[in-house]
Amino acid sequence: MSSLASIEGLFYLAATIAIVASLKVVTGKNTVHALLYLVISLLAVAVCFYLMGAPFAAGLEVIVYAGAILVLFVFAVMMFGLGIDETHNAPQSRGLSLWVGPVFLGLLLLIELIFVIGNSDLSLQLNNQIVDSKQVGMLLYGPYLLAVEISSFLLLAGLVAGYHYAKPESRGGRL
Amino acid sequence: MMPEMIWKLLEITIMIALLIPIAATLVWVERRMIGIWQDRHGPNRVGPFGILQSLADLLKILGKEDWIPPFSDRLVFILAPVIGAVCVLMSFAVIPFTPDIGVSDLNIGLLFFLAMASLAVYSVVLAGWASNSKYALLGGMRAAAQTVSYEVFMGLSVMGVVLLTGTFNLREIVLAQTDGWLIQSQFVGFSVFLIAGIAESHRLPFDLPEAETELTAGFHTEYSGLKFALFFLGEYLSVMLISAMSVVLFFGGWLMPSPLDTWLPPLVWFILKILFFVFFFILLRTSLPRPRFDQLLAFGWKVMLPIALLNLLVTAALRLGGVL
């Protein structure tokens, strides 16, 4: 019973981290720092998924959102030079208060993850109520088939539009 | 419960304490091997055969000024190298070394590895951005584009393994290869995985984020001292990680065919197999030229992605047909 309660405690801790980080995303002034908070928020949500017994969803959350989509965000921000101007104007003395936040939240998450993975008692508790990848697949291709198909149409439309924009205009362009 | 917890922590500590010096020694091994392949000596002065060269380098790097450029973004600048090293070290937690050794039997071990590999991108990208210098920014942008592209089919290439073994748990994947290594049926998947792995660890020939001839040093142009050493450490750790993952996924982990498995303990076989791939990585560095950046991306999306998809499709079809 006590370990179940501690799973709940860990869940609320991760959820709080997610909320705090999300608030920092919309209140921050520096674009890249806001994106970093968004990454931490997504990682916290992934930990929430893991604690609720959905490791597959947690893994995909990290791989797809934090690992791919947000990297593209950062890429775009870097490419258009957003965020660099603000950094130039920010006085260096305020640097300390700037970096304590994300580091603290990220460290909390890391400690929590190591605690859960290293503690076999907690892991056993988690394994009792687990939703594995097979069940996710069966749900996706069973009751939610229509939603999957519709979202795939949406992605296809995006792909076609992307191809259209990326197509070289003249034949003499890139090889 | 408590002794178990302490035992786990001890295991983690020993693993980190071994991995980091091994990664440092790898720098010497690489320089020495490159020397031999290029018909020269390489570093051979410090200690027997020069094996203490890494130690000397470490002392030198600790003595250097650890400079944080005033024009940089301090938070991100300090954070970036740490993210890289931590992500790679975290991945080692799910690798099953022997039947008994291995920090965690996470049942999504393979996904965990992919997740950590995709988070490691931030190290390079943020380093490039935070340095606030043009070379570093270009390197960081290259790294972002390269890693996001190659990550896609790194994930796809190992799905064949998941199809055949029916699990994401790395220990179970190894045990499923008792009758025969997966390389027999997944050679294409292995090739794609290895190429993607080289790109993920941005080693030559895919080291465009730090291409010295064009970008000075790419994303770590502004880094010095200990933080530069962390980047270096992360790179060699990820070489070992990709080698270990190749062995676990395609070459049966610690398993060996029946007459050989009694000759040496499983851990030694595992390390020998890893070393084989590490040497392959080094040999690649000495023998291949660096492609142009658009060639790299075109190769990824137009060659590797279709091959990975086709491999997955054929594997699935053969699996359904009961051949594999």
C-alpha cells in the first residue's frame, strides 16, 4: 500500500513539474528558453504516462514530441534568428536566475526516473497494471481506426503541401 | 528491498566508473589504430605503448581555462554538454551485458534507447545556438537536420527485430537469438541501423556538424576545458553505445554458438563483439571522405528510408507467411 501511495506522490510531482514548466513556456520572454521549458513539460508528461502504466505511450511521447517535433521547433527558431536578439540585450548578471528554473525541474525529473527504474518494488507495482504496445496497437486498429485514418489523411495533405513548397522553381536550381 | 536498492546503486556506480575511463582510452586506441593504418606510429610516448596518453590529455584539459564567452547564453551553454553525456550514459542502463549484469530490464528498453538518442540531439543543437557564433550555429543546424532525418529510419530499421522477437525488452531480444542471431534475416535492417548510428553519433563520414575544414569545429567551436572534454566523452560513449546496441539487436548479445560459448565467459564475448564494431567505426573514419551536406540528407531520405521501409514490409510479410 505504501509503495502505491508513493507512485501517486511521484505522479503528482511529475504533473506539477509539467504544469509549472508549461506556465513558464507561455510567460517566458526568450524563445529558446521557452522551448526548453516545453521540452521539460513534455518529458514530465511522459513520466506521468509511465507511472500510469503506459510505458509505450511514454516512450513515444519522448521520441516523437521531445525528440523530433521540438527539435524542428528549435531548428526553425535558430534558422530565423529568433531569440538571439533578446539574449544580446539580456545583462549577464541576471544569468543565474535564468538557468536555475529548467535545470531544477529537469533534475527533479531525472531523479524521479532513476528512482522508479532502480526501485524494483515500484516497478513490480507498475507491471501489474501495464498497457503494453500490443494493446495500444489493437485499440488503434480496432475502435479508433477511423481517427487513425483521418489523421493519416491530414499528414498526407501536409506532406503534399511540403513537397509543393520545397519543389525547386526552375530546372536549373539544385541538383 | 533496501539491500537490493543499494546493490543497484553500486552496479550503476561501477558501470559509470568503468565506462568513462574506457571511453577515454578509446581516444588513444583510435589515434593509435589510425596511426597504424596510415603507416605511422601515433601517440606512443606516455606509458607503455602510449596508453597513458588519454590521462595526460585529461590533465592538460583540466589545466586549461574553462572559458564561457560573454556573448553566449550562459544557461544553455553550460547545460548542453551535460545533456549529451547524461543521455548517452542513461542509455547504457537498459543494455543487458550478461545474463546477470545489466542495470534495468525495462520492458520498453529499445524505445528507451531511441528516446535517449533523440534527446541527445539537444546537446549539439543547443550548444550551437548558445555559443552565439556563426560557425557554431551552422554546426548546430546541420546537426538538427541530420539527426532528425536519420533518427526516423534508425527507429524503422530496428522494428524488424521487434517483429521477429515480439518484444521491446532488450534482454528478451537477446534470449530470442539463442537458436540463431538475427543478422541472418535482418542484414538490411542491421546495415541501415549501423549507418543511422554513425550519423547519430556524428562520426566521420557523417561528422558534418563539426566538419573542421568548413566550420572550424562546428557546434563546439566556442567550447574549451572540461565542457569540451564532456562533448568528446559523449562522442566516444555513443560510439560504444551504438556498437553495444548492434551486438544486442543483431549479433546475439553475450550468446555464442555452442562450441565457442564455453571457451570464454559471456561478458568477454560481449566485450569482444563490441570491440569489433568500435574498430569498424575507427576504420570508417580513416577510409571514407566526407559527403556534402545536401548529399547526406538526400541519401538519408531517398535511399535509406525506402530501404528501411521495404525491409520492414518484407519482414512483416515473411513473418505472416510463417517463413521467419
